Amino acid sequence: MKLSTESYKGVRDFYPQDQQFLNYLLATYRDVAKKFGYAEYHASILEPSELYKAKGAENAEMVSEQTYTFLDRGGREVTLRPEMTPTVARMVAAKRREFGFPLRLFSIPNVFRYERPQRGRLREHWQLNVDLFGSESRAADAEIIQVSYELMKAFGANESDFVIKIGSRAYINALITELDLDEDAAQKLVGLLDRKNKIEKAEFEQGLAELGVPSEKLSAAHVPADVQAVLDILSAVGIGNAKFDPSIVRGFAYYTGVVFEVFDTHEDNNRSLFGGGRYDNLTAMFDNESITGVGFGMGDVTMHDFLEVRGLLPAYHAPTHVYLAVASDAEVPHALQLAQELREHGVHVASDFGDKKLADQIKNAAKNGVPYLVVVGQNEITSGTFMVRDLSNGNETPASRAELASFFLER
Ligand code: HAM
């Protein structure tokens, strides 16, 4: 039996078109993060499993059902990181004396979650992480949201294409204390809020009633002070599509303050694109000194879907500007020489080896998306004039050897 050519369930192969899109995404991530003064860091995919089980980082569903965990050859339990936040908390805690705060960090790791693959959800994705450590200021919360907003703009989105929904875990936690809810009821409340947009209003109201939570405490009209402060700063910097939404609580247990989620407003992709929030105690699992953090994670899968429904995906460009085809293998040395000449001018050139018919050389270059082709034959070599063929329409333009490089570089 032969092996399947399919990739492992829920992960992707990145063919040149896919990789080019990913590179575009990552370059945009980097540009925007750096514009705000964030420094890039990185870490290994492998983490000791205890990092996701420790008090503060734990997330029951994540640890028991969604991680790729295995024993290494020394019997240690290892996990492929399902997210970056515990890792960056560890790194910051380790070097806290060397860093100045506020500390602004970003990274673009690939992360792994054993999830049921569906639209927007895979088992491996790339995730921009932008985090700010050591400031409790509402302006720090606002800055993180502003970075998210600028990312959306950098991808070509308009304000009406997305909405930034802001909630407050601090407010929900205070409400839980005020109403004296036990742990079970508290979890139910968070779960109910998390599902609010997916269930009927009546079901939501009934859930609140069962928990003894007055619904006006969770109405959009009742904006918590921390959220209002953030909204005021955002409006001062010209952001007009942020609003309070009491149902935004986020899944992870570590969030303690303002939390937010960015939603696509398109009717065909009306879903959360990415999100984050403030977490006060994550570094406390390493020592007794907590460093507060606020940040978000933005995945490549949801962004791809967003850009696709908006018609904002960039077109694919083959890396090769021009393909040199040869009339016979006698011209190969000459073609190689011309290729090298063009490369020295900065042109991206690939040259054929003359072991296929000329017609096939042309067909194959077109198949791979190469825009131009030049046939190197005895006539061209002697006359010094080459015909540049536009492979999208077959049009030919003559160019002297000296003009060739600029022909491609100007396009
Ligand atoms: P998260 O909401 O679990 O948060 O993930 C952040 C984003 O990563 C999601 O909104 C989505 O864009 C993408 N994402 C998550 N899971 C998947 C998946 N299975 N397939 C495709 N994309 C996915 C966190 O991970 C937090 N650690 C973010 C954070 C950073 N909070 C503070 N700093």
C-alpha cells in the first residue's frame, strides 16, 4: 500500500502560494508591532507540560483535551505549546531584573491544539502575540487594542469591516463576589456569557435567572469603569468601532481585567477574528512577584478568512521574473551566462537545462506562474536582440541584451 499524500489531520502544507500569503501576513504583523516599539522574541515549540497545569495558567479544557502531550525518551512530559502566553510569562519572570518596564514584546509562534478542525479552527496555526508587561494603566490596555486596530488597517480593512468588543473580567469577578456565587455557579456564568451570541435571548435570560444574576447587571448600558476608561482613550486616538459588550469574557482562566475580541462584521464570516486581555497573575507561578501583563493573540487562519471574504487577499507573484528557455542544449552555457548577468542586475532568473522540448519549457514556466520568458537561441545570441514573451498573453517585445535587465526591473 502506498502512503497518502494528505497532510496530518487539521494541519496544512504550505505550497508556494500559501507560503507567500503567510509571509505577507507575518511581515505585516512585524511591521505594525515594531511601529509601536515592540521587540521580537521567540522560544521553542516544546514546553514542559507542567507549564499548562500550574495554578494560574491552567485551563481545564486546554490541558485535558486540547494539548499534544507526550513523554520524551527520558520520561519527561512534554507539550507542543497550545499558546504563547505562559511561555512569555516564563521568559519575562526569568529576566525581570534585566528588563525595563513597561516592557513591550511580540512573537509569531506556530501553536498546536487538538481541536475539531472546522472553519477558522485548525490543529496548528501561526499566531501573532503582542504583550505589554508591567503597567496597570488603562492606557496600556488601550494601546494593545490600538495595535490590533492598526493591524486591521494595515491589512486594508475599513472601520466598518470589523468591530472591537470590549468586556471586563474584573467586573464579572466583582459581580461574582457581590452575588456570592460559588465556583460552580461562577464558571456557569462565564460559560453562559461566552455563549451569549450563539444562543437565543430567552435562553440567556433564563440562564441568568437560574444563577440568580439580575440581567440589568449585564446589560450593555451598564459600562464598567475600566472599560469606559479604555473606550475614552480609544476614541481620543480616533478609533470609532470599539464598544462595550458584557458577553466578552474570553476562555482562559488567567484573564483578570479588560478583555476584548475583534469580530468580522461580514455576514458570511460573522465571527471572532482574534482577541486578548489583561492577566495579572501569570508570572506568579514562577515566584512571588507578579508582573501584570496585557496582550492578544491573532491567528493566521481567521485572518485569511477575513481577507478572503473582503477580497483583500494579495495576488500571488512567482519569485521568478523571467525564465530563460533554450532552443537546444547547445545554448545552455550561453543561457547560464545571460542568467548570471541578469542576476547581477537584481533580476530573478531561472534557466532551463535544455532536456525538454521548447514548447514544454514554455508551458511549464507558465504553469508555475512565471510572468516572462526569453528564448535563448543561436539567432538571438548572434544578433544580440531577444524577444521577451509575456506568458499571460503571448505578446512579444524585442529587447537588446543591455536593455533586458531594466525591462524586468521596471515591471
Ligand atoms: P485565543 O483566543 O485562544 O487566545 O487565541 C487567539 C487567536 O488565535 C484566536 O482568536 C484565533 O485568531 C487564533 N486561534 C486560536 N485557536 C485557533 C485554532 N485552533 N485554529 C486557528 N486559529 C486559532 C490565546 O491564545 C491567548 N494566549 C492570547 C493572548 C496573548 N492573550 C494575551 N496575550
